Amino acid sequence: MQMIKRPWAAVALAAFTYSLTFSGQTLAQPASQLCEREMLRASAKYGVPVGMLYSVGLTETGRKGSLQPYAMNIEGRAVFANTLPEAVQHFEAARRSGAKLIDLGCMQINHYYHREKFSSLESMLNPRDNVEYAARFLSELKGRHETWTMAIARYHAGPDNDPAQKRYVCRVISNMVATGFGQWTPNARSFCADAPGLKPGQTASSG
């Protein structure tokens, strides 16, 4: 398969220079810690920078500074279940109503496209399995597309959706900066200034 390259990828990549060298920064530890406590292990296992993995998680399920292990996105509608049984109940109801595209868990793994990689729905919602799969998938994407920037972009959107990719990359960068895992460069700040749907200083976890 031919590698997909985007002219903007090199610009956005500049924002990750500091972040790729993890040196003592600790993850936020909310009361549940169900997602966060899996990050260091998965990061080390698959060679994914921990700050980047954590910031992707915040972009996916960040809510008031913490990750949500039983979060779902059902055809574009966010659902935050409090327990595994509650999440399963929401999922089954959504499927009965005809929903096809449902993202699950800490890292919002899409059930339709990735369910065959898991033994069960409960496994997809298990924080360890969910975070580990996301780390492995990001590592594989990096191998295909050569940079972490493109890996992050493709984690979220397909190859023909540049606006969504750009917006997502910039939200991840914003979360890296907000959590102390990265710093803005002038080029990256300029690049993200006109990211579709992203307000200046906005992070995914500020809601």
C-alpha cells in the first residue's frame, strides 16, 4: 500500500518535539483511574509516547480532565455510562434500534470496524484491553504512515477527510500542551489557528 502523506503533517509534527521525550511527567489520576492506569504499561509495550496516548484518550473521552472507561459514541451521540452493565445496556439498545457505528471505551474503539479483534463486547469495554488495542493500533498506523502526526490523524478519520484529520490533530496537540506533555511551536500554533471547528485554546477535556 502506498504511504499517504499530507503537506500539513510536517507542520503539526513540530508541536510534538518536546512531547516525544517523556521525562517524569505524571498522568492525571482521577478517582476511577481505570483508563489512566493502563497508559504507562501500554505505552511501554508498543512504543507509543505516553503523553500522546493520554492526549488521544482525553480527546476521545475526556470529561473534566479525566478519561471515561464506559463512554460511547452512538452514531455521533455521546453517552457516558457509569458502569459496564449500564454501558452494555446502552449498546444493546442502540443495536436494536439499528445503530451501526458505535465507538466504545477509554479510547473509543469503533465496534463495527474492530470488533473481530476482541473476544467480546465486554472485552472492548475493558479498560486494559481497550487502551492496549489503541496503543497497538497507533503503533501500526505510525509504521504505515511514517509519522505520529499521521498516525493520530488516521486514528480518527479516513484518508479523504483532511478537515476532520486536521481538527483532531490540533485537539490532541491542545490536550498535550494543557497536560504538560507538549508545547506549542510557532508553526504549529499558526497551523491550528484555522482548524475547522476548533476555538483558540480549546481542549477536548475542558467540558
